[in-house]
Amino acid sequence: MIENPWLHGLVLGLVVVAVVMGVAAFSIWYERKFAGLLQNRPGPTEVGPWGLGQLIADAIKLLQKEQIVPAAADRPLFLLAPLLVLTAALVPLAVIPWGPGLVGADLHVGVLFALAASSLMLFPVWMAGWASNNKYALLGGMRSVAQGISYEIPLLLSATVPIVLAQSFRLGDIVAAQEGLRWFALWPPGPGTLAFGLFMATALAEANRIPFDIPEAESELVAGVTVEYTGMNFGMFYLAEYLHTFIASALGAALFLGGWDMGPLGAGLHWMVLKTLVLFAGIFWVRWSLLRLRSDQLMELCWRWLVPGSLLLVMAAALWVHLT
């Protein structure tokens, strides 16, 4: 480990970002093959063994495409939005602990920082819809922001349950509180288990993944805020969704599944990575198994059921801590 904390954070951050970007790119191929398996079709097969070369082919295709900016668009904001959405997706990586001492910035308010940083994705998404000067893109941006703000509330409240149980906002302390396989996803059985399911469901909504991908409903809004984007500008929005989903899986593993600790089987980076990838694959399974909700159903589910339910879970966790 590098003794200088600033240098340690910089080097570790660069390594983590490079690895996560690679995983996100690979997951695009994996999701296609996984969807093909569920839907009885082959998925990518033409480029490279098992279609692995499709990733390179897609990247080359996006880089070759012309970067078109509509004549009536706000050009500076239009071009800045893809960069900002990708940056906002990467920022929470700074506080995610991958192992003992393997964290870029071990903040006392790590959970709040990660969730606040991930919520910043709403701003460039709205910026893209506004700057496109396209009514469909603007409407898609408005629905994205409405959905993101709404589901941010139960997401934060569900993450509050492990904070209350561990009595700390530091992600490392929350992982340490689950040593010996006392995962908050399983213990206490009621609040912890329900909060884990709620956290993953609302993380899906924040990342605009089915069944919560109304802002991207092609049949209604011709791909929402990205309708005017071409080439790698579109690719950055696409990649940001995968990054956000992967980072949400890592947060879920740290908050509810004990992070790098595996009880009698030991502790280490590999356990954190394995748990993250299992949750990541589970999100793909949900995404290709369920149907899209209507916009009114989406908002009703959040405000009528998830917000009150998450408040009850926080109260139950506080009562559990008080009684024990």
C-alpha cells in the first residue's frame, strides 16, 4: 500500500476506473448473450470467437460515425452533457471499499457521498434534453428527472437501514459490522431483507433499466434524451447506464452482503468482486424477464408504496437497534 494518502487514492482510483470501464464494456456483450439465452436466440456470433469481437466492432462503428449537432441546439451544453453524465456515473467509485484499505477516499460520510454523486446524473440528462431543442428529447428529459428524483427518496431511505444498523455512514464500518456472515440482507430478517430488495429495485429505476425505463421507451419517445445524439456522444450515455448499474451493485454488496468479508471462508477483494458481479448479473436477469411499466404506474409505485414502505423500514431498523 502506498503511504501517501493522496498518491494512494490517485493510483487506486485510476486502476479502479480502468477496470470498471472494462467490465462495463464487457457487460454489453454479456447482456446480449444473456438475453439471447433467455429468449432462445444466439446473440453476437459473427465477430470473433463467441462474438467477443463485437465490442471492438461497436467501438469502431461509434468512433467512425459523424458527430452531428442540430442547428438549433445549444451547442456547448449539447456537447458537455455526455461527458458530465459519464463523469457523474464514475464519481461514486471513490468511496467504494473493495477490500481492507482498498478504497480511494475513506470518507466518514461515504454512503451519502456515493448516493449524492450518483444523483448528479440527473443534471446532464436534463441538460441533454434541453440542449437538443427537440420536444421529444425535452419530454424524455423531464420524465427522466421526475423518475430520478422520485426514486432517489426510497433509494436513500433503504440505504439508511444499514447505516442505522451499523451506526455509521462509513462504508468500511458498515462492512465490518457484517463480519461473520451477519449480512444486513439477511439480518434482521424483516427490515434488512426488505431494504435490500428495495435498494436494488430503486437502483434499477435510477439507471433507467427495465421495468423502469420509461424515459427510453422507443415506441413513445424515440429513445428519449439521446434522440439527437450520434456516435460516441450517444455511446457515453449508453456506457453510463452500465457503469451506474455496476456501481449500484457494488454499493449493494457493501451495504447488505458483507462486502469483502465471507466469514469462515476469509476476506478479500475477490469476495467483493464476486458479490458485485452476482448482483450485476441479477439485474440483467430482471431486465430481460419483466415488462416495462407505464409512466403513471411507475410514479404510483414509488409514491404510494415504496416511499412509505422505506420509511417504515428505517423505523423498524431503529427500533431493532434500540431493543438490542
